[in-house]
Amino acid sequence: ADLIITPTNNGVPHGIPDFSASRPIAYVQAGSYSTFTITPTEVPSADATITISNPYPHVAVVTASITFLRGSLAPQMVTVRHVTPGDASLSLLGSGGNYEGAAWPNGIIARALPSLLTPHLSLVIEYNSNQNVSFTP
């Protein structure tokens, strides 16, 4: 389900257009990356840059900005790359055209998950106390 965020000015909603994010929480597994899209909900009157602020670069590295092209409702992709387990609250700030001054503080969470697999994991099943079966990834 999409998340629609209404931009605010000091916490008060204003008439600047909003956007739709394909996922309000972006999950990323250790050693990998994840993507989500942000789509304008109103046609940009000029090219609009959306700056993505991440105060937790030690948790995840995120695309720094995207651009909504004038006259286009095309979604823009954001990439989140895992650094260390934790959460990073991403804030977005618009500039250009009818998105000038649009602010979405803490609009999206990037959640970097720990690895669920370890290369040293093995499973031993004892059968009749005389036989062992071992599985190693």
C-alpha cells in the first residue's frame, strides 16, 4: 500500500503538492540493498528536486536526491544500501516549481536488518544414536 504524506510548514499542512511512496518502511538485509519509488501526486510545474536527508549514514546509505520532471508523474527510484543494523528516519525537502518548500520530516524509515544467515551454521541430526546427518550452508 502506498503512503501519502502531506507536506507541512512548521507542522501545519499547506497547499504544496504531496507525493506517494511505494513503501513507508524500506527493509534492507545485511550486505545488500533495497529500492522503493516516490511518485508526485500533482504534475510538477517545473523540474523539482527532492533532497533526501539521512541523519544516520552509519545505518544505511540512501540516494541523496531525486528529480520530478516538469509535466511528468513518473515515479523516481530511491536505493537504500545496508551499513549496520538499525533504523534511519529519512526526511524529504522539495525545491523547484510547485514543490518549492515542500517538507516531509521523517517521512520514510530505512530499516537495516541483521544477517539471518551465518556461514558457520551447521545442523546435526542424530538418528538412532549411531548415525549423524549434518547440513552446512
